[in-house]
Amino acid sequence: MLRIDSETYQILEKWAGDEFRSVNGQIEYILHQAMLDSGRKVLAAKSRATQDLQKKQGSG
């Protein structure tokens, strides 16, 4: 359960509708973007590329 004030919910609801998402989907999107922007989450492709590079460097 997420507790959120009605004004914030209305803003999220409008924003979600503008982007053809549910409110829940919009919250997930915002959180995902915030984690990427802060460097706390790395995209899977970047992560795989980094792992591949580390393997190559380790075997060279």
C-alpha cells in the first residue's frame, strides 16, 4: 500500500493518462527512471556489456 495525498494522486493520474499508463505503471516508471538517473540501477544491456568486458580483460 502506498499512502499518497489526493493532489499528488491527481497529478500522477493525469500524467499517467497523458502517457497511456495506469497510475501504478506511472509510479513504477518514475521509480525506474530515478534509479537509473541516480546510478543505483544499471540497464541490463549495460550490465551485460560490462560483464563481457570484465571477462575479456580477465582472460587476456
